[in-house]
Amino acid sequence: MSNYELIYILQPDLDEAALAALNEHIQQIINANGGQVASSELMGRRALAYPIKRRHEGYYMLVKASLTQNTITEIERSLRLSEDVLRHMLVRVDEQQTATDVIEETSA
């Protein structure tokens, strides 16, 4: 298994219960397919750089996990089918440096 960071943007008109339910659904997919969730963080509602599906804002969710290939396939299928997900990106994290470390270095 390799370490990954999954970030996805959700519809801005969702309530707290719907956000929690979607996050729980993604975590269940990861656990059911042999992955392990290290952390999950709601990054809040933020403005988008450009409109996506006529939306100018969205809720950002960050999930750090160890995933297998079967898990990756199932997560991406589920995210593509969900109408509440505007965009998603799954990135493999280097063992020596995480993506959040790279962001912190470039902003400094």
C-alpha cells in the first residue's frame, strides 16, 4: 500500500450532516477495500479560482490514507458518480515529503 492524499470539492449548499455523510461514505469505501485512513479534515468553504458547474464556492475536504489499487478505482468511481462532488484529485505522497509540506514551503 502507498500513501495518498485525496482532496475533493463539494457543493457549497450542503449542510453539516450531508458533509459528514459524504466524508463517512468515502472512509467506508477506503476501509472496505483494504485501505487505511490516516486523517480526514474539512478545510472549510472557500472561493474557487474559476466557476465549476456554475458554482463560485465549495467545501474542500482532505483525506490522507494508505490505499491499494482496488481502493483507488472504487474511490474514483464513487466520486465521479456523486453529484455533490465538483472536483477531486488523488495524489501519491512521497515517503520523505508530504504535499502539505510542499505547500508550506512555497508559501513561506
